[in-house]
Amino acid sequence: MDVSDITARAHQVLWAAFFVSLLFGAIAQRTHFCTMGAISDVVNIGDWTRMRQWGLAVGVAMIGFALLAWAGWIDPGKSLYASTRWMWLSALTGGALFGFGMVLASGCGSKTLVRIGSGNLKSLVVFVVMGIAAFATLKGITAVLRVSTVDRIALEMPGGTSLTAITSSLAGWNPALAGLALAVVIGGALIVWAFAGQDFFNADNLLAGLGIGAVVVAMWWISGRLGYVVEHPETLQEVFLTTNSGRMEALTFTAPMAYTLDWLILFSDKSKVLTIAIVSVAGVIVGAAIQALAGRSFRWEGFRDVEDLSNHLVGAMLMGIGGVTAMGCTVGQGLSGVSTLSITSFVAVAGIIGGAVLAFRYQNWRLERMA
């Protein structure tokens, strides 16, 4: 494979990632798939329908990822979530900050992009602030704070920090077989739980769970199979084309917002190139816009008052800082990361849920106090 072939393959990867992300945006807009909304429904009205959508999506993504690994199409050890350091405190703290922030900002990163496509100008402000906060936590002032505090607390696990690695090490199983077995058990249990819900069987619920789960699996294939080159002709090293991390990636939206702003601001800098992360951000917005226009639900919306603006600004900042600290958002850790059976991802999800519940309690307390 020569340089021209590499360039052509990179273009294929970017277009494939864009269209898959477009599907994500369209499905999320049509079905109202939203992790924050799912938590809100459970906490405030006791409705588990959207949480079951999320459970179904996780189950599908988990089994799909394991099947790709078992077939030898991807290497789980080369994913963004594969590590020998269990950074549990970063995941828990960052997750809690993100969860609290997404409630104040009326949605997580993916929901923010979907709402931009649906005409919500508040979400455009959230996008900009969240992207700046994320970039600062990647490379700026809050990055220094992150690295010198929570990132220092970690547990070294030479065998890996996924349930697959732990199980295969303890039981002496083949990693691919262990991953498939765990995915079938855990993911299958989530799917059964989702389908056990009363009145869950309708088109939107099935589209949300099965569709979003399939999109995550497709992104793993695009990044880990289509975009994988064993030996780059210039570096003579293996490479995952058009990824920011240089490793296999799937959908995530906190750091990609920062990368998108960086690309837009420094567009004339030839070193700033399109990546899967950046085209995924664009794809979700475009997909949501197409669905909103087709379904006649596109509406311009702005801030209600100063308090509404301040809540969204604080929430966006917390999401940007928390999402990078936790190494992912509700999609990055809650779907993509969990699909790899990373224990760090499970901790991050617990932090996100805990932070969101705390934020809902805070909002209810404020409403009671005002009343």
C-alpha cells in the first residue's frame, strides 16, 4: 500500500464515519434517545423506558464489539479504552462533574449536538463553552490541575483493565473467547431486561436501542478494521487512520468538540486535518437537522433569562472538564467504552449517573425553596 492508497483509504474512513454519525443524529433526534433524559425519567416520574433504550443499545454494542474481536477483525488491546492503569478516581470524579453539568446544560454532549441540528441556539453556546473547557482540560490550565491531582491516583494492572483481560488472566481463557462469553452474558442480560419492559416493543424504542447500538459497532469496524494499516509506507509502523489518539476509536463527543473548534479556528494550518472525531460531530448535527426538518420539529430556541444562560454556561464548563477527566461522556464511556468491558468505563458511568441524580435533587430543592 503506497501513500496514495493511504490517502484514499483515509477519505473512505472519514466518509464512512460521517454517514454513521449522521445516522446516530437522526435516530437520536427521532427517538429522543438521551442518557440524561433516561435518568430524569427514572428519578422524577419513575419511567424506565428510555433507560431500557440505553440498556438495549449497550447490550447490542457490547455483543457486536465482542463478535468483531472474536472474528479477528479488530484488536481490543489497541482500542482507546485499553490500558494497564485503572484511573478510577479520574473516571469517578470526571463522571460526577459531567453528570451534574449535563443536567444544568439540558443534555449531554450528544444531545447538545442533536439540539443544535434541531434549531436550539442554547445548545450552540453549550457546544462552544464545552469545547473550550474540554480543550483546556486536554492541554491547558485545567489539564495541569487534572494531571497533578486525580490522574495521579491509579492502580497498575499489567494484564489490562477490562473484564475480558481480568477473566482471561484468572481463568486462563483465550481473550477473544472470554470477551465473547462475557459480552453474551452481560449484554444479553441487558437486552433481556430491556425487552422485559411493559410496552417497550414499539418502533421508536427498538430503533433507539438497536440502531444506536449498531452505530457504535459500525464505528468500531470503521476505525479498527477499515482504518487499520499494518505498516504505513512512510513510518513503517501500524496506524489507525484519521484518529486523534492514534488508536482504535468509536463514538465520543467531549474531546471531539475541542478538536472541532481547534480545526475551525486554525483551518489554514495544514497540520490541522479532519479526523473521525471531527466528522462525527458534524455528522450528528447534520443527521439531527435532516430528521428535524423531515419531521417538522425544527424550532429556533433561545435562552429564557439570565438564570437559564448561567445554568447552561456552568453546565457546559463542567461537562467539558468532567468529560475529559473521565476520558469520555455518556456516549464515549457509557456506550463505546462499556462495549469494550472496560472497568474504568463502568466507574465513569456510575459517576455520571451519581452526578446527574445529585443535580436533579439540587434542582428540586431549589424549586421547593422558591415555592
